[in-house]
Amino acid sequence: MENRNMLRDAIVVGFAMFAIYFGAGNLIFPPFIGFETGTNWVSGLVGLVATGIALPILAVAAVANAGGTFKDLTRPITPWFYQVYNVLVMIGVGMLITIPRTAAVAYETGFSVMLPMVNQGLLKPIAIIGFFALTYYFANDRSKVIDKVGKVLTPVLLIILVGIVIIAIVNPLGTPVATELANPFYFAFTQAYQTGDVLTGLLCAVIFVEALRGKGYTDKASNVKMILISCVVAFVGLFVVYGGLEYLGATGNSLFPAGTDHTELLKSLVLRLSGSVGLTALAVAVALACLTTSVGLTAVLGDFLNGFTKQKVSYKLGVALTCGVGIIQAMGGVAKIIVIAGPIFMGIYPISILLVLLGLFSKFIPNDGVWKGAALLVILVSLYDSFSVIGAIAGFQLPAALTNLYMAIPLAGQGFAWIVPAVVGGVAGGVIYRNKKKVPEAEVKAA
């Protein structure tokens, strides 16, 4: 391989990774977590970092380590698992929740702030349609997505966000006050599910891997090395911004009533912190953050629809369809999308976390039975979590016997009922498949 500026390439891809992660949820959830955790904001930050930064970043490394695609990562479970999970995440999460939410947040916290004098009933459809027009422009050339995001959009976004964070630290709004939250770590850990970033990492990893291959890092060793350096760049950026925004929410938690809406809280905090100038800067940052996430995910959706339909839907048509659905969903607003997202994320996040962990340590796993057994039990527990959230929303309760069985699982009371079943399932599956060796990666690709 020719001598290249590895640091420059890693920074460009790391910036793009940061920008694609840092979208709608990443702006509205950290301040909300700080607001709700108050004096326990450090515990909240640990939970936020775990599922909002560390696991999403490690998801990219896990996919790269497995071969470069999500299909490679899930191969040890069973071929159809990839198909089912992919459709559920791509359509149920990406197309119907995450991408539309970027536009809804961009409008509610961005465009409506920048253009308050315009009739909001007229501005909303124009802003959302314009947002997806820009998304289409940036995403329609798959080969240039990463460079467009990493070189053009992210530097402006980072400058604005770091400026807000510095002001929040140097001139805090007040002193955090105690709240009635019983378990701030678990609250933050599960609230960060709503960012959807572990899923983003698993599904968008391929565009980071391919971007580096396009820059000349084609062999697995150099590609994985560059991915890891890019991950460090993204981690540092996300940690600084997340921590600052969460601290901002904590220092202002005595200034606003409980139950304040996510987007309204963010706008009010920044307005108190730095006045109308800061609020305008936030609006620009929101628009950029949401656009970068929308661009990255839309590119992935376009590629998915192209492959899923066996090229009957072209990449560009897939991008256009994704943008069209996004316009319809975004018109419903952020609050509606968050309610819809809750049960889906509670059901799918534990298995996603499991995939990341297994992918990172795949070379130490003796056989595919470990993957199969762990995945099976985690999915069963997650289904209970998902339906319990649906019950809370719809006003019904699951059978008492089922609830008692669930609560008998170790760590269920702390909100981590899936962990012990994952271990038990993995051990049992490993024992059952102890005489079956793992299929080498090369053989799988050849088949």
C-alpha cells in the first residue's frame, strides 16, 4: 500500500462517524438525562456513555472485526436471523423512527428557532421537505457520503457544540439539585437506547469500512487498525459534547418543571445560558447534526433496499423512497415518534448489545452454539421488556405469573434481566455444540 496520511484519513472518517452518530437523539437526550438525574449526573453520564458512546463505537469495531458487514457479524447465529433483524431495524427503526426523527427535531429545535417570524403551519412542511431534499443531495452518491460529511458538515457542527459546552462549564446555570430518580445509571443507560446509536453503528459500519478501503486500506489488518483510530476520534468528540450537554441539563434542573418536553428543555437551557445568539447557534447545530445522521442512515437504507429487492429498486430510488417516508413520518412530531420508538428499542437493544460483545471477542468463542444460545434467551427476555412498555402505554398489564417469573431473574430488579440469560444461554449452547467447530470466515464467503 502506498504511503498515506493515515492520521488525516482516520480523522476524516472519525469526524464522519461522530456526525452520523450525533443526530436527533444525541442532542435532546443528554440534557434530559442531566435534568432528571440532578446531583447524580455523574452516574447518569456513565450510563449515557455506556450505551450512547462506547457500545455504538464498539459496534463499528465489531463489524470490522467480523469481516466488514453486519451479515458477517450475525453469521454464527443463523442466516435468516440477519434477514429478520435487518428488515426490522432498517424499516422499523431506520425508515420509520430514526430518519424521520432527525427532520422533526431539526424543525422543532432548528428551523422554528431560526425563522420564528414565519407562519409555523407553513414553515413545517417546507422545512421538512427541504431537509429531505438536502438529505437526498448528500446521500445520492454513495461513494462520496463519508467525505461530504467528514470534511464539510462536521467541522462546523463541532465548533458550535464545543462552544456551547465551554460556556456551560465556565458559566453554569446553577447547582444541580437532587431528584427522586431511584436508579440514575439505569435510567440513563436505557434512555440512551432512544438515540438508536448501537443500531446505527451495526448498520452504518459498512460505509466506514468501505470508505477506508476506498482510501487504500484494503487488507483486513490495516482496515481494522484505521477503524479503531477513527473510533477513538469519534469517541473523544462524542464524550466532550455529551458530557457538556448532560452537565448543562443538570445545572439547570431547578429552573424548569418536571416533565418538560425534551426539545423545549434543550431550547430553554441554551436560551438561559447564552441568550438569543446561543439559541440561534444551537438551531444551526441541530440542523447540521440531524442532517448528517439523516444522510448516513439514508445512504445505508438506499443500499439495503437495493440489495433486499435484488436490484429492482436502484440505490438512488431507495434513497428517494426513504426520504419520502421520512417526510410523512416527520410531520407527526418528535413526541409521537419517541412514544412509537420506546417498545421497539427495548425489544431490540439487548440483542444488539450482545452482538457487539460477541463480535468483539469472537476469536475467543469456541463454537457457534454460544451465539445461538445467548441470542435465543436474550430475545425471549427482550420480548417481555418490549410488551411491558407497550402495556404501560396502552394501559394493560402482562399476566402476573409471567411478571413474577421475569422478576425472579437475577438483575431484573436493576433493569438488566437479559444479562444472566445471555450467559446461561451461551454456556448451554456452547456445550450442545461442543463437537461442532466454527466455520472459517473464508469458507463462508466462498459459499
